[in-house]
Amino acid sequence: MTQRQDKIRLMQEQNLEKIFKKTLMNEMVTVYYSDSSEGHHNHGIYCALIPNSEVKKCLVNTAWDLSHDDGKPRAIVHYENGVDVPTYYRYGSDRGIEPLIFDREFHGIRPSYKEINEEFRLFHNLFHDTKENKYIKIDDNGVEEVVAVLREHEIQIRLKEIRQFLAIKEMHLAIQFYYREYSQQPLEQLGLSLADNKVVHNESECWALGFGDIRCANVNGYSRLLGKKMIAPLPKSQSGMWGFAQEESDQYADFIIAVNDDGDNITYSANPEAPNYFTPVHFRKEVLDKYYRKPSKFSVEDNYLRCGSLWGLQIDNHHLDKVCVWLGDLGCTLPYEEQLHWKSHNIAPEGTISDVYYKRQILGEFTDSNQLDHIFKGRYNALNDACTKILTWQLLLPFRPEDSHHLSSIRIPATEEQSEFDELILSLAKILVDSLNEKQLNKLIPDKDRPNIKGSISRLEKVFQLLNINSYEEHIDFLRKLQNLRSTGVAHRKGSDYQKIADEFGVTSGSLVAVFGEILRRANDLLEFLTKVVQDGLLNSQE
């Protein structure tokens, strides 16, 4: 490294620029940092939560107010009239100073790690993503935002959440820093001296830059930057905490509810207090695709859409080409951002709400859905229930959590997109073919026959034959066609084999929406057939 480069480094201008760079509210702040290179540098950042009343005292000198080993529960002994009086302090400080980051050390017997203050995590109700070691905040709309990221040598937390926490705590956050830079060359050769020492004090920062010569290994000169800067709290009205924060006025989007004689759309606010609450609003069916794509967060059910336990919406999803919702429900249930999503799919009303929705919502009658995807999920559950009650095993193996989206995503596609069709075929094949319980089916097949049978469908067919079960042929034929369609069209490039099997399902001669509807109808017949076989006790007759 040249003398000029060494001098620039020891002047620490880049480090100062990094420390005092203006941070926007949606940006991350480094609250812990450790980096060292023998004979070159030693950098560290550690934070302290400072009561507002202590800020001025802390800015008097550059020394840290909280070290890595501090901040743990302990007693402090005061002397009163010559008597020791111990007092317990949760964070080990009688000045009310608290750590934001804890150093967890276990004497080398267990691995050490860093931990964010529990109160901060609970205050913002943060979810710990242990795979990526980051903390996530979920807002009232179900939107997930990364608030903190933990790495081996660095921890960052978003400024907005820090300042909200400080507001309620009535504290400042001291970013305490220590930067030491080393050089193989003495200060004189670098054009530096003790006269270049610098000290800065003001209402929000306190730091000192000092230079010195030492004789240690390959080090002859060094500089040390030591100090702290304060991050101020937000006003309590901006803390986001109920009772302190100002309540935002409700917002409601406008939706098309009718068309006038000139063909212009008539819109009305979704304000639930308005008189038009039970006006049906119509939407393209694609409005639900957003929710199907994220089954870990959203659930699209018969007559209902939910986002975890945050919100739920009554929906009329008993149409092939649209979804209907009461105008008032849109405003009463959905966050404003979600209303805007629905508004982007809003269409002028055509036709009425479905008979199923009318009977359930207006007449208060219990009515089964007539939609093929709703029927499929109902019959799938009915089969599982029958297996639980009658067998000691499941004919269709249950999905692991990471694969459960295959079941929740089953639906009549909203568009003619080939990719959506392929994804649905893949999921249906995983549910009905890949999930067949081959291990248990093998138990119903004589040992001598097992080696000659390949694949789960053939095993199921053999069991039907051995048990003299009638009318199984069309269902086995369906499963084989479904498997072939998945193998030739989804898992591989489409060719002549795909064209042949696609023709059998009418894929080339009809719309993809209609064809998948027919496939789903046959899948429903299969599930009903399997349920009856189980209920009749036929599959446990040879156990």
C-alpha cells in the first residue's frame, strides 16, 4: 500500500462518511459490526439505548456508555449509612441505559451468538426467519417487510422501527463506534502528527480522531476514531402504537356498480356506512390469482377469502368467469391497498349473483357449491376422513407443508394461459398419482406378484382386481391419461406424445379452461369412487 493510500486510510474520512451518512427512514442502520485484520485495521460498532434525560451527559465524552459485556441483569450495591444495599437492575445500569444487541456467550461450551433486544422484537411483533436469520414485520394488510438482518459480523435494523421504538421508550439510540487503522510506516513519513488530532462535540454526536506511533510487529503508525452519534426518537404520535399514534382516517375505493343509459359506468364508494352496502360488485376471475399464488399467506375457499387471521372477505366464487362481492364488504373488510387490487379487476355488472350465493347470503339456506374445484376439495377431504375412520392408513398420502400448495391451488383456470394449465395438471397429478400409498397397497398384493408391478397406478389396479372391485376401469384409465399428460406435456418438451394424449382430453379441440374442467370432473368421480371403496370396507378385507 502506498504512503498516500495509508495516509488517506489513517485520516479515516471514509469511515466518518459511512458513520454520519444520512439514513432514510426505510433504510437499514448498522447497530452491530465487528471486523479486524491483523496489522491493518480493527473496526467495531455497538449500540446503547439512552434515556432522553441522559443524552447530554453521554455526549460529554467519547467513551462508550455500554460495552459488550454490559447490559445483563445484575445487582448494584449502594452504600447507605455504612451498610451495603444491593439493588437489582434488569439491564445492569442504574442510569437506565439498555442494550439493543445482546452478546450471548456460553464459556466456549456452546456456540456464542448475537440477539436483538426481546422488547424490541415483541414491540414490533417480529417473525424470525431462521433460515435467512432475519426478522420480518407483517402489517395489517399481510405485507411482509424485512426489519432486521443478522450476519456473523454485522447486524442491521431499519431506521423506521428503531425510531418508533425509541418514541415509546423515551430514549435515544447511541451508535457507538471504534475504528483503529494501522500502518507499517510511522506518522512522520505519512505527513501526519499529533497536531492532526481532532475532537467534535455537538448536540447529536461526540467523537475524537487521534494519531500515534507505536512499535509493534509490522505496525509503526496508527489512528483511532472513537465516539458516538445519537439517533433521536420519533414523536409518539408517529410511533405506530395504538393509544399513542394518531388514528388514520379510513379510505375507501370507488367501484363500478351499474351502467347508465349512455353506457357510462356508475361508481360508488365502498364506505360500509353508505346505504348501498348490499350492492353486488363484479370482478374478473383473475382477481383471485394473486391469492392462489401465495397459499402460505392467503386461502381461497368456497365462499371465502382470508389472509391469515388478519382479514377475511365473503366472496361469490361460484361463477366460471367472474367473482362477485357486496360493495359494503369491500370497504368493511379489505385494507385500502387490497381494495385497489380489486378495483383494478372491477368490471361492469353483467348478470346476477349465483344461486348458491343468493341462497346462502339472502335466504340463509345451507347449500352445497356446484363448482368443480370446491367439489374436488370436499371429496378429497371426505376420502381422507373415510380412511381415518375405517382404515389405519391413508390411500392418498397427506402432503408435507412445503407441498401443500398443490392442493390449495386446484381451481378452474381464469385464463387460457398454457403455463397455468400445465401447473394445474402437475398439481393434480401429484395429488392423485404421486400420492398413492404404494407401501400400503403392496400389503394387499401377494409377494409373488409384487416384482412384476411397476408404478402406483398399476398397484392400485392390481388391488382392485384382487378384491373383485367393479367398475374401476374408467378411473384407472383416467389416472393413466393424467399421468401421461403430465409426463409428456408438463415435465418434458411437448411433442407428438403430448399431442396424442392432449387430443384424448380435448385440449386441442376446446379451450384450456373447459378441458381442465372436464379433467376435474373426472377427478371428482375418481375421489367419490375411492371413498365408496373405503367406506364399503373393501381395502381392509385382506389385512
